[in-house]
Amino acid sequence: EAVARALAAGVEKMIMPNIDSSSFPSMMNLARLFPGVCIPMIGLHPTSVKKDYGRELDFIVSATGTTNFAAVGETGIDLYWDTSTLELQVESFRFHIELALRLNLPIVIHARESFDVIFGILDDYRRSGIRGVFHAFTGTLSDLEKVRSLGFMVGIGGIVTFRNSGLAGVITETPIDSVVLETDSPYLAPVPYRGKRNESAWLTEINNRIASIYGITPEESAAITTENAMRLFNI
């Protein structure tokens, strides 16, 4: 029903991040139900990195042998929920970067209270050709400048519609061709749905806000950000 509502709203493609091996079957089922519409990634979310994460990485490798994915993700570093797994998260993140390079795929990065750590790791790969997006971007102008210097895009979601987020003022400092739109469903629903379970149909609210920030029409914003995403994910 959520996919049907998104399609009715004009959202034609939804790129799905994997979380861990437990989320994989339902994600792939959705991809089979809506081929070319619901497009899967492969990855291990940093909050799912535990002591046995090696088995999860083995699962990812086996999955890449049977399925084509749009990206490697969701990966990255999360120091909001658990700092004790930092070393394991760093190892997992490096694994995902190396996998993305081998498969020639972009990476989708989760960065929560961890920009400096992630930037330090990506600096090691600056000349490797690694590319991707910092999803649910909420960083500072300095963070944005670093993201752009690394050749990455920023994923903008519902937070940009929040009155006091300050995100609008930050992203005006980057050209719209560095922006892709996202939901982070089921979280971060945009105004006027804030506090409800997010879904892809509401991407239209995010697009409307982006259009107002850049002083263009919603149709222009939709066309540009869609082209950005299709170029990044080679769709």
C-alpha cells in the first residue's frame, strides 16, 4: 500500500537500503513485487555491527554473487547509540568501501556523531574513485564542504522541512546538482506529517521545500534531483 501511494504521488523509483541479513528477504521480496521500482542495496547498517559481524559480511559477499544491487549500503559509523563498537564499525565501513570499489558501486553512508571519523577513513581512499552519498545529511557547512571535496552527494530528507533545523541555510551553499532526495522511512517524516511513520509518497513535501530553497519550481527540482540520483546509482 505504501508503494502504491508513492507511485500515485509521482515517486517512480525507491532505492532500498539493507540493514542486515534479517532485513534482506523482505527487501528482496519487495524488489520482486515491484521490479524496476523498488531497487535494493546491500550492506550492514552500523548499528547492526556486533561481535559476530563477520558472519554478516560473509552474507553480503554471498549476496553480491547472485543479485545486482544499486549501491553498497547502508554503511558508515554511528556513535550516537553505541561507542563501544567503534573499532568494529570502522572495520565494517572499510569492508564496504572496498566492496563498493570492487563492484564499481556507490556507497550510502550513515553518519551520526561521526563525521570526523568517516572523513578520516575516506581520506585514505581519496584517489580510489569511491563515490556515493551521505544520507540524511544534517551536518554543518564545514561538513558539507568536506563532503563535496570528497566528491560525494548529500541526501536530504524530512529534516529540511523542520522550522528550526537550520539545514536549509546549510544546503544553500551547495549547488543542487549535489543533492538527492530521500525519506529515511520510517523515520523523519516531513512537515506536515512530522511524528508519523514516514513513507515515500511524502517525498513530494521534501521536493517542494528544496524547490523553495533554490528558488525554482517543484517540477525543476524534481527533474534535477531525480537525474542526480539516477546518475549516482546508474539507473
